[in-house]
Amino acid sequence: MAANIKYFNEIKMADVPTVGGKNASLGEMYNQLTQQGVRVPDGFATTAEAFWKFLDENSIRRPLQDILSKLDTETYANLGEIGQKARNLILRGSFSSTFSKEITEAYKRLCDNTECAVAVRSSATAEDLPTASFAGQHDTFLNISGEKKLLEAVKKCFASLYTDRAIKYRDDKGFKHNEVALSVGVQQMVRADKGCSGVGFTIEPESGFENVILLSGVWGLGENIVQGAVNPDEFYVFKPTLQMGKNPIIQKKMGDKKLTMIYGKSKDGAATANIHTPKPKQRQFVLSDQEIITLAKWASLIEQHYEKPMDIEWAKDGLTNELFIIQARPETVHQSENKNLHIEYKLKEKGNVITKGNAVGSKIKVGIPTLLKSPKEAKNLTPGHIIVTDTITPDWDPLLKQSGGIITNKGGRTSHAAIVARELGVPAIVGCGNATTNIKDGEPITLSCAQGKTGYVYEEELTFDEKEIDFSNISMPRTEAKMILADPENAFQLSYYPNNGVGLLRMEFIITHSVKIHPMALVKFDELKNAGVIRKIEKMTHGYQNKADYFIDHLSQGIATIAAAFYPKEVIVRLSDFKTNEYANLIGGTGFEPDEENPMLGFRGAARYYSDLYKEGFALECAAIKKVRETMGLDNLKVMVPFCRTLEEGKKVVEIMKENGLKRGKNGLEVYTMIEIPSNVILADEFAKIFDGFSIGSNDLTQLTLGIDRDSEIMGKLFDENDAAAKKMIAMAIDSARQTGTKIGLCGQAPSDFPEFAAFLVEKGIDSISFNPDALLQGIENINKAEVDLKSEALA
């Protein structure tokens, strides 16, 4: 075969110097992974040698070097002018008759001697290296049909080696311009215009958490997702249970997908065009669960083959309904990270949120917003400026490194803006929807990506702390140190902290922030009378034939995210423990909750689960937990019953859980109860026959021991977990648990606030102590000191 062309079946990863990283990867997958079921469209590539020949045959190699040597590498003020001159030089060149013939013959072979549509992609010989992705630096041309248009597209790809962004990127990364060639990949076009497409990461792109695959998708061609023109659907898949053959989809988030990119009409010569997505398709996920799992399996195979995290592009042909992988490159952001070194950012004050979106990174940035419609409007940007715009395309790349932050209306976690922001280490919030209308140009703002997957923009300068923590310096104590968690958004990042799992997962946060609807309002939807509530629930549950499934899906996804983040360590989820006034605040809740004088001591905890007033709602909680454990395969999840007043009540709850598919002991299911009522302490040995473990809720136990309403401002000063009576109750509970061989822990703030309280628990022989994330490290330090002191006393 001529040195100018190589077919995919001749290409392997060793051919990066010949066909560039992108084409080498396509050839590698086509040859090595198709037999394992991964579909890769066939194609061919022009070689680096062909590129150098083109430059020499047109006598432009030296003129190119002369142009690029005049680049101002201090301010890049003449970058646009230099790039334009370099591209024009390429575009004025001519292909030799030999090269043109080789391209057209390869095209005919690919299309079986017919005229078919192809994708024409640029692949530089220095790209997709471990430290540089070159994502979006060079051009791609879609839906190219016919020999003439193909030759034009190949030349345009050659010219795109000298886009402004590519020149700047090579300069930043230390690549010499005259040592980088461009190969052009010509690939069978997948009819994603009639289907869907998207991207995927084989790690969680914000935290670098390695046990999940993130897939994003839009209707039509994939450029919309890369450019951030629309907010895509997102799917998180858990790798360990994917390998087990379970349904490993732990999260599904529907994007608006307002635009669909299709093939353009031949009249105007445009290869592609954007149309508005019909409303019913906006409200429909682009992939079925089975398709999500298929793509996740392929992504996993690709990662295993390359032995590193990967960034992939996929497409679904709308005519044949076949899925394809159309690109794969190494993920570059988290490759060299020290996972033990963590920089913690924390706001010290509250502010007024003016917009929010997808957080990229975990930093906080205070700066001056500069509203821009295009990169051409930017002048004198500094790290003190935060770019605010509609969307970020590769043309913005040279500017991004000069700014301190990025905020966009459009885009998801896998958009070009997000990818480049991560690579540059610049905090960004993408997909806000209203950033350019809500943020005022020139007035200071605070950009916070430190609160999980949602990023917040505050309208003033807020103070914050920045602290570097080296986890490798922290030794874990014998007494288990666990976390108290509620928000799934923080789970992947928090999993890197030293810990022994999650001692308390508060279900209420997920119900309040994700579900939002009272479970009984979903169970008895047809009986609702309030028209406003009916409309709201109809809108929120669109696409669910059975309203109850909405509750099960949203609750199970929140719980599964936390269970997956800490897998295989145990995660103990507490069944809902709202008070009646809190349940009533949920949408549709007022009609299902009694009005109580003292909700703290009223219809709460275990009493609800077997009551006719709530047991159908409780069945949905059980269904969500069963889905996480059995369908998704996260059997590290354990269940905890709160506020269980009597032995009879405990037996009733265990029985009703069994009726709802959660049988204690089945598939290793352990059921705990909270020790937070004096009756739990007095009869701890009897409760131990009903439950597998105890968790002391020190707040409620102190409240009920001292007879103090912990919500009372007047009595608040008397509320003290260090009170002798409260501590005696705790000591009795631990002693009883030790005698019956029952696991026992404590969830609360006191062991981190008061070293002497931690020492008291360690001395009594408690098995575990659970802390809020911001108190965990101090808590570990207190436990370690207590254990050292106890050992010293024993030796004395």
C-alpha cells in the first residue's frame, strides 16, 4: 500500500507517529476490540508522510516556519494574524494527482464504489498523549459526500493544524510546530442525525473517582454536546456491578436537549444544521437502559485494553439502531494526580445565589465577571476576570488560560468547556441557562465549585478557606471512623477521605432535594384535590406511567450514588425520619400529615412504617432500597430504623420490611436500629435479638434523658451531650452491646468537638464513631489520641 494512505485494518497504536493519536486509536480498536463486540466504523487515514510531502511539493514548509517564528509568545497579541496566514498558505496549496487518486480510491473502497457520507477527522501526530489531549484543537467535517468535497475537507483538516487554538495549545505544552504533522481520518458516517450521540468518561471527570463510567448524550450529531450548545442527558454506571451482570445504572439525569444537529440541506452547502428538538423528545432519554449498559461495557473494555482511563465518543445510527464507538483518547486530567493530596475549599459566609449549574472542579474563585458574546470581544483578561458567555467552543481556548473562571449558559460535564477547564485547572460552572442575564458585567461575584456537582454563583465577594490536606499522613485508629452523609453530590469526592464507610446516610436530604414529593401524594395521586399540586406533580413525573416509580427511581439513585462511592465499605441508610411538619412541607404533603403540637415526640420514625397513614409510602422506601441492593447490586448497603420506641414496634417494622422485600439476613441484609430513646438503652439486650446492630443518636438520647427539647432556644443552654446522665445512658448501651456481641456505633458532633468525649467512647469500647465530613479529620485525631492514652494507661 502507498505510504500516503493506511486502512484501519492496518493501523495499531504503534502507528501514532504515522497517523496521529486519534487515528491510531481508531485502528487499534477496529483491529483489537471488534471481536469483543465493540463496533467501530471502518475507515482509512492519510499519513504524516503525506502531509510532509504536501508541504514540500507546494514549497511551503519554510514559509510556514517563518510565519510561526513571528508569533508573539508573551502576549499572543498577533495569534489571530499568524494563524490566518498559516492556514491560508495550506489552503492555497494543491494535492498531487497521486495523492488525490489514492484518497479517491480509498474512498471508493470504503463506500463499495458508491457515493457515501463520511466523517473527516483531524489527527495530529502529537495528540492524545498522557499529558495533552488536544481535544477540539483541530477540525472535523461531517456528512461529506463525493470525491471533490472529500478532497476539500482533507485540505481543510491540514489547515486546521494551524488554528489559533492549536498553535497556542502546542506552545503551552512545549511542542515544536515544525515537528507535528497532521493525519486525516476518513470514517464511515454513522447516521446519528436520525439517532443520537455523545461522549463518555471511564472515570468520574470531576473527582477522578475510578469506579464509575459517565455517559452523556444528545439527539442528533455529537457536535452539540462537544460545543456545549445543549444540556445533555447524563448516565452514571458503576463498574463493579457492571462486571457482575447487575443493572449498574446508579444515576440518570435528563437534560433539555433543545437542539438536534442533523445533516444540512445541499442547497446552502452546509454539511450540518441545528433544528429545535420536539418537546416529546426533549422529555425522553436518548438511550434505553440496555443501550447504556452496552456502551458502558464497551467503555470498560476500551479502558481495560489501554490500561488507563479513557475519554470516548459514541454514536447511534438512527436507521439501523446500531451503536458505535467513533473515537477514544486517554483522559488527561486525573492521570498524574496525587490522590492523597487534597485541597479543601470552604465558604465562610452565606450569600445570594444568582445562578447555578454544573460544577467543574472543586475550587472557589472571587473575581470580576466579563460578559462576552465571542472571543473577539475579550481584551486584557487576567486571572481576576471570570468569563461569562453563552457557550464555549474551541475558538475560546487561547483565552481560557488567561481567565480566573468560566461561567456558561449551555453545556454539560462532558462539553468542550468542561474538558478544557479541567485540563487548565480553571474553575467553571456550565449549563446555568441564565448566566448572561443574571450576572452583571463588572460587578464582583463568587464562583463556588466546592459544594458538590452543583456550582453556585453568588452576587458578591465572599470569604473562603483554602486548606491543603495530605491524607497519606493520617493513620486510621482501631475504632472505626465513619462518615455521616446526606448529599450524593459530594460522595465521590468525599470517598477519598480516610474512612471506614458511612455510619449514617440521611435519606431525608435526598427526598427533600431530589424527590421533593410526598410519597403518599404519589401513591394516592388520583385522590388529590388541589389543582396546583396535581399540575406540579404531573410536570415533575412526566414519563412515569406509575407515579410511585418516580419516588423509587429518584430515591434509589441518590442512595446508590453514596453506596457506590464507598463500595465495598458498609453504608448504613437510615429510613426516613422526618417529623410530621417536615413531611408536610413536601409537595402534596399537607393532606397526609396530622397537625401535632410537638412533632419531635409525635408521629415519627418506626411508628409511621406500619401505620395505615404511611405504610404505602414506606413500601416505596423499601422498594428503593431493594432496588439499590438487588437490582443494582450494591449489597454493602445496610438499613437502620430510627426512633423505635418498643420491642413490639421493632418486630413490626422488621416484619413489614420483610413483606416489602427486605428480609433481614437475605443476601446479607443487616438491619440496625438507632439507640436514641431511654427504652432502647434499658432493653438493649432485648433489642439485640431483633436487630443486627445499634447506632447511638446522641442528640435525641440526650434530649429524652434530660427532658429538653433540643429545638428550644430557651432551653438550649442546658442541652449537653457531656452531661453525666447522658453519658451514663451511652455507657450502658455500649456495655449491653458488648455483652450481647452486637455492633454499636455513635453518630454525632461531640466526639470531634470534645476530645474528652471521644476518649470516653474509646474507653467504653465503642466499635465506630461517625462524623460529618468537616469534622472527620479532627474526629480521627481525637480517637487516635484517646487510643494512645488508653494504651499508655494500660502499660503504666
